[in-house]
Amino acid sequence: MCDDLDGYFETALSLVKIAGNLISEHVGGCKSYEVKECDIDLVTVVDKKVEATLIEGISKKYPTHKFIGEESVADGQRCVLTDEPTWIIDPVDGTMNFVHGFPHSCISIGLLVNKESVIGIVYNPMLQQLFTAQKGKGAFLNGQQIHVSQIKELRKALIASEAGTSRDEERRNVLLKNIEMIVTKAHGLRFLGSAALNMSMVALGGADANFEFGIHAWDIAAGDIIVREAGGVVIDPAGGPFDILSRRVLCASTPELAHELSKSLAQFYPERD
Ligand code: LIP
């Protein structure tokens, strides 16, 4: 079932590059959008076209493969993860950035087999950043191998997170507590506006850790393997094992940093995917 990882990877990569052109046509932003769950959860026609391009292209070559796509789920499809090869797709991760023309958005696509992420591709066509990983083969930025930093202590770490796409009051209060903790204890805090690009920054060693409550499987499926193949760790923010459907993630350059950060974080438990 999983003996053609290279073929799966090349198929997905060529489709991602084609679909990336749909994003890079909108350098100045994409002013036409619709609102989904709330006024800061947006979707554009480009999100839908990118997702359709990827699903149609992969299905043609691998008709038995399954899909979990952000916009298909928004349109009512169920988010079901089995042991079958399943592509988990965020067609435009960082849609708010894409709408505004802030050039940090990407296509994020991960392949899970037996519920484990084995291929990850994160492509920001605006800045020509292509992060890739395959199980056991390392992580790469534009073909050059990348590694996480060696930072072990929160007081020396640059942390990435996000404000997210919901206005839930409890989640916001937890976020504000965590922002206060990080700006008090760590080197700094960055919000890139894309969960997949935040995780890729940890893989690159540009950020030392990233956490978020309220993300979805499609935001983190590719980032999970890219971080792990770059030598980092991906766990639940409370310190337990990572669960891709839990809507919670913490990744870090080292286990020491991951566990120090997890102990310092206020926790939030959203409804599962
Ligand atoms: C969004 C992320 C954002 C994160 C949100 C959301 P979308 O994805 O990129 O960084 O905070 O939780 O998942 O909606 O732009 O695909």
C-alpha cells in the first residue's frame, strides 16, 4: 500500500507547483472572499480551486486514496481519518494573509498512512519557499536539507504562535495569558499568520518552538513530518503524544524546550476535528 512514497511525493509536488500559480497571481491580495464560521474565518475562490486541483489530480493517479480537505469539510464532508492513505490538505493556509496581500500563505499537504504523516509539502509561492519531507529522508527547503535549532531553554527561545480564526472568548483569554508568559520568559514571540509556515520555521531553525490551540488537521499534517524530519519534536501542548485530530499542537527544536514550554502554557481544549 505504501511502497510508492516517491511516486506519491512527485505527483503531489507537481500538482502543488501548478496550484501555486493560482495563489501567486494575487500578489496584491484577493479582495473578494466569503466568511465561514466567523468574521475572521475567510475563504476565497482560490482556496476552493487549489483544493480541487490537488484532489482531482491525485485521485486520477491514485483512485483509492482518501482526502480530508479544509474546504471540502467546510462544504459538509465528514473529517474521517482511517488507516488508508489519506491526503490532508489546506489549500491556502494563511487565507487572511492572502486576502490582505501579506505574502505569508502556503499550500499545505500531508499524506498519512496508518494515521502517521509520511509526506509533507508546504509551499509559499509568493516567496518561493518550498518545504518538503518524506519519512526517513530528512526535511528540505528548496532542496537544501534543514535542521531545527539546538535551543533547550525557553529563556533563549523564539516562539511562534497565532491568534487563530475564532473569536471564542475562553480561547482568547488563554492566548492572552500565554502571550504574557512568553514575552516575560522567552526571547520573543512571532505570529506569521500561517500555522504550516510557523511549523516550517521551527524545522528551519528560524523559530525554536510553535504552539497553537484551535488549529485543524489540515493546518498541521504536513508541518508534523517536516518538523520531525528536521530533527524536532511534535507533541500535545500538555506534554502527551501528538493527536492530529485534537486541534492542539506544540512543536519544538528539542524535547527539553517542548516540555518546558508545555509546563508553562495555559491550556485550551477545543472540540475535536
Ligand atoms: C489558519 C492558519 C492560522 C491559524 C488558524 C487557521 P486558514 O488557517 O493559518 O495561522 O491561526 O488556526 O488554521 O484558515 O488560513 O487555512
